[in-house]
Amino acid sequence: MSTSEIAAEAHGHDQGGHGSVGFYWTIAGILGVITAVEVAVFYIDALAPALAPILLTLSAVKFAMVVMFFMHLKFDSKVFTVVFLTGLSIGTFVVVALVLLYQFLPRLKG
């Protein structure tokens, strides 16, 4: 048993279900390709009317991949996923509420 395996066992960590180094390089490559597509989309004038939805979608895909694989939520207990998604939902709600408040509040005043 290697030193890292002994340390992981002593701390109650298990490598079960986690990907190999090559797996993470593959995920990093996919994220790099998505980033390149985002940059390309920005410079294509024909996509200007749909620029925001396209970039938001691609960013959401990248965010989900980073959270699932690099934060290990895909491989860990579902409790961690619920805790993360709860905080994310509250944060999203607050940001949307503030944007709507500051967008529509000046219009209601006069």
C-alpha cells in the first residue's frame, strides 16, 4: 500500500469512483474546446442577436462540468450536492431579485 493510500484510508477518504488523471485531462480538454467556441461565437457577427443566450448556455455547461468533476460532486455523497445546490439556488435568487429590483424600481417611482 502506498503512502497516499495509507493517508487516504487514515482520513476516511476513499478513491472509489473517482476518475484517473487521464480522465481529468479529458475534461480539461473539453472545457478548453468550449472556451474556444465561446471566443469564436463572440467574433461571429451573424450570431450577434443570439450572443447572450449562446454564451450563457456554454458557460452553464462549463460550470456544471467543473462542479461535477473538479469539485467531485459527481463522485461524493449526495448530501454535498444538496448543500451546494441549496447555496447556489439562494445566491441565484438574490441576484435575480436585485437585478429585477434595480431594473424596475426606478420605473415605479416616476
